[in-house]
Amino acid sequence: MTDENENRPMDPIGCGLGPSDGQQEETPVTGDATAEAIADIGRRLSDISEAQREMMQDMSSRMTSREQMKTILAAVERRDAEVADKAFLRTMEQVATMREDFQKLCAGVRKKLDVLSAEEVLSSFEAYRVDLENILCDGGVYIGPFPYEKINTVHQRIVGIVPTGDPELNGTVAERESDGYKLGNRVLLKEKVSIYKLAESLRIETASETPSDDNKTQEEQQ
């Protein structure tokens, strides 16, 4: 009779680690299965790499767009700065030329004080007023009254008061004393104006405020 222990696999180290009764042994992995598993891992890694490349390309395109925008903005700023520098340089050249001409005019007037009339001297100075206006206009400066009938302290400066009895005129412009100067949105020099101010002594009585004849009679009887 054959001993059952002879059919069991031997435990090489005698620790009872061999398969127990009724337990099936694991199927050994063949070379084809290993190759297939490796190929599958390779395909998955390839898919992951492709996804990473697409993500990097998308990020690169976005970064390129931002860099292009920065480049465009920098170019615009440089252009604006160059235009402003050229306009400022042109203005300074015109002012320098005008100063030289004005000095020559003053020297010529001084030499001919005994023969020049006041009208001739005044005409010379008025010509320089026109030159100054042209210089400012070439630089983009607006010269003239500001479009405000009600006093606007951002654009106008009060230099005079005109009393009035009309409440509707209170705080409005009565007279424009000088032009205003503005460059873009910046006020260079406020327009000087005189404004109406309500004076109680000159107040115009409305129909509701005018006493009736009956009220006058009652007041006289009292």
C-alpha cells in the first residue's frame, strides 16, 4: 500500500509551506503571457506620453499668445513714448526760436523808441500771441471757453461776483474773463469766469410772494 506522504511535494525546509490537501498549485506564467503584459504596459505608457505632449503643446500655444500680447503692448508703449518725445521736442524748438525772435524784437524796439508809435509796438506783441497759440495747438492743446454755464470748479476759476436777484441765475457764468487750456483730459489752465450770486436785496419777488391788495388793506387797517 502506497503511503500518501510520498505523493505530496516535499517541503525543502520542513516548515509546512507546501500546498495543503485539496489546494491547487498556481499555473506557471508562460513567456507569451509575459510578453503580452509588457506590450500592454508599453501601449499605456505611449498613450500617456501622447496626452502629455498634447497638454504641453496647448500650454506652449497659450504662453506664446501671452508673450505676443506683451510684445505688442511693449511696442505700442514705445511708439507712444516716441511720439510724445517728438511732440515735446518740436514744442521746445518752437519756444526756443520764439524767444530768440522776441529778444530781437525788444532790441529793435529799444533802438527805435523815439520813432515807433504805440500801435506799432502793440502789433508786434500781438503777432507773438498768435505764435504762442500755434505752438500750443500743434502740441494738441485746446484753447477756448469750456462748455459749462453752471460753474464747474474743475475747469473754471471764479475771479468775480455779479449780484443778481434771479434765483435761476445763481451760480451760473456771468462773464468769461479768459480762455481755458486743456490737453487731452488734463486741465492745464482753468478758465477764469465771473458768476452770478443771489443777493437778497435784489431778489425778484414771484407772483406768490407779491402781497395782494386785500393783504395791503388789512395791514393798513391794523
